[in-house]
Amino acid sequence: MNTHPYLRAFLAGILVPTLVLPLLLLAFIVLRLGMQISFPIERGLVFPMALVPGLWGIWSMLWQASRETTHLPLGAHGAVLPLLMVPVGAFIATYAGVLHLGASSATWFNMVSIPYALIACFLVAAIAAYYLAWKYVVGYVNRVLGIA
């Protein structure tokens, strides 16, 4: 019997972003439409919402394929993902004209300027959040699906 470990790894990987991203979208809709708070990020929401679950699934499949040789813990493997996603996302946003990189800050949508030090703090927080999500949530789903 073929147990399809990569399919189960993909499903375990997409669980977290598939549950979290609609909640973030709901919060955005409440702030934007319900409270009339203006955020110029509508153009930038759809692209990550379409890609992030697939990236998590593929990343989980990659861990499943490489864990016998690398012996890398699942949490550490997940913590590397933001280090790949942020530069690729910044490159795509810069190419699309949504992000402009300056000497000391990045400007999004020609409206919001964020210093690089603050971006670095958010990156560290994202790495910590990804580590915990991968270690506890994706790891739990992997154990339930019998692939951990």
C-alpha cells in the first residue's frame, strides 16, 4: 500500500496559512470597510494569500524528503522559510513598483516609509513565529498524519 507521505506532508504544511490568512483578511475587511480606516495594501494582499499556503506545503514536502539526510528539526526548518520569502517578496514588490528601497528605509505604496531597523525586528518576530508554528502546529499535524 502506498501511504503518500509527500501528499500528507503538503496537507500538513498548508493547514496553518489556510486557517490564518482568512482571519487576517477578515480583520483587514473590518478595519477597511467597517471602521473606514484607510490602508493602501489591497493590491498587495491577494498575491501573498495565493502563494503562502502553497509555499508552506512545498516547504513541508521538502522537509519530508530531506529529513533523513539533514536531521534538521521541523521548527528550525520552518524558521528558515521567512528568510527566503522576505527577499523574494521584496524583489517582486520592487519590480511591481509597490516597494521602493531607499538608503535608510523602504517605502510601500508611496505612502508608508518603514526604517530597515523596524523591518529587521519584524523579520526576527516572523522567524520566531514560524519556528513555533512549524514546531508545534505542523509537527502535531505530521504526527496525526503519521509522517513525523
